[in-house]
Amino acid sequence: MGPHGYRRGRKEIHKIFEFPHYWIYITTAQSPKKDRRDRPYVYSVLTALHSAFFPKVTQMRCHHSKQMDSDTRREIGGRLSITQAQTPTGTTFQIMNIYQFTAANPIGQTDMWTTTENWINIQKNNRIIMQGDLNYAHPGCRWDYAQPLNKDLGTADNKLEHFIKNTSGHFYAQQEHTWKGKECRAALDHVLTWNYHLPPQTTRPLPKSHKKFDHFQIWTQLPHLDFPKQANTARTTQPDFSQRIDTVFFKRHVDDWKARIKTQIQGDLEENLTGQALADHIHKEQKILAKEVRASHARAGISTSPTYFPETS
């Protein structure tokens, strides 16, 4: 969705929240890396699922290796979203939304693939669909690059090949470029599935867009028989965003906010929560985060509207 701290990024997110029939989940993480203005990079992915096709949705929490660098672990939390969704007929899908590290960060890429591989290998027969910026190009899908190919790029391409092999995934590669640099092009955005097959020729890039993105959008057609529509959608009233959070105030006082929630929210879970127990835990933490944001505004005499969080059951 782009950086939350910028005006266009905020407008895009607020606009999506105005759709009344979508479950919307956003993962966000701040990187120690900073830009030219000394501002930290914020990495984020957003997953939106229509409640008529997925009336039951739960955000899953992916566990990380204890040996992983803490900064990398935190950043993966913003780059990877796993959402478990159930159709009206009871079929369960897991949607993995991924924003892989660039080839210039081989350690980060390895940790990301290790994390997702460990998750997939314990899912047994769950149907999984992964889509996103994999920062990988299959053979013949890097154009106008200097030859021989940069070592980091070659290593990045090989890592995904090993990941697919180790997890027995089905890879739906893009045959056209999805990213364009100043002098080169590459197909970096792809779709993968596990325990589920897509019809042939169902994914393609959409280069024409009303927005200026550095990556094309990826369109994926899913078999409509697998996704029956529920007659009555779960939510009909649009949330009120007439009064939004004062982002400038919040940014200035974010350290105080972090200190207050630190005593209320635990870190890695000691027990492996699943299903409704995990949904209840995540919803509880969401309420704490929103409560402390509103409390900080109230102390400063700034009014806010209630923050909306979709129910998970």
C-alpha cells in the first residue's frame, strides 16, 4: 500500500476502508534503514477479502526462528501477511501476501523464505495462495540487464527455485515484465499455490493503471465454483471516518504510545494459539492499540472517531 507516513499512502488506505463489505488486514513494520530525509522506511502489505465470498476470516501469526536478527524479524512482520479465510460452504483458504526483500539483502531474503517454508510445511492439506512482489525472475525474464548478471540477482533467483522445490509449490510465473527500472525490466511479481491448482493462463500483469506504481498490478482469476457467494454480506454500514487520527500529533508522540502499549501487549506467544483463540488474542491486542491512540489524543484535547476493527468470528 505504500508508506503510511505520506499523504497519498494515507488517502489510499482511507479510501479502501470506506468499502463496507471487505475484511481488511494491514501489517506494518519500521525498518532501521532510513531515507535521504533521515526518515525510517515503513514496509507494509494490505489484504482485503470480500465478506460475501469469505464470511469468516482470521489473521494468522507466523512464528520466527529465535536465531533470527531482531530487526529482520520485525521487518518480516510488515512484509508478510497470512490470512485464513473460509468460504460459505466451509472450504478454507490461506492467503499469503508477501513483499520479499530485495536481492541486495540476501540474509533478509533467506530468512523470509525460511519463515514461509516452515509455515507451509506444517499446514498439511490446507489450500494456500501466495501472491506478491517476490523480487525474483525466472529464466529469460530479466530484460536489458548487464551481463553477466549481478551475483546477488542470480542468488535471489536461485533461492526461490529451492523454496518451491522444498515446499512442493505450484508456480505461476509471469511472462511479461511487472517492474521497470531506468534501463531494465523484470518479471518480479508472481503467484504460487499449495494443495490447490489454478487454471492455465489465469494470471497476468495489468500495466495500465490510474496510479503511478513502480510495479504493475497482478490479476489472478480464481475458479468461480470454488468461491460461492453468500447471499447476505456481513456488514452494510460504512465506518465513519469523518474525524481521523491526527497523524502529525501521533508521529510526535509515538515513543510515548509505544511505552504505554509495551506493558499491555506481550511479544512472541509462549503457546501456539490457533483458530478462535488466536483470533480473540489478535482482536484484544488491536483494541489495546486503538485505545491508547485515542487516550493520547484525549490527553491533548484532540477528538477522534472510534477506530474500526472487523470482527473475526
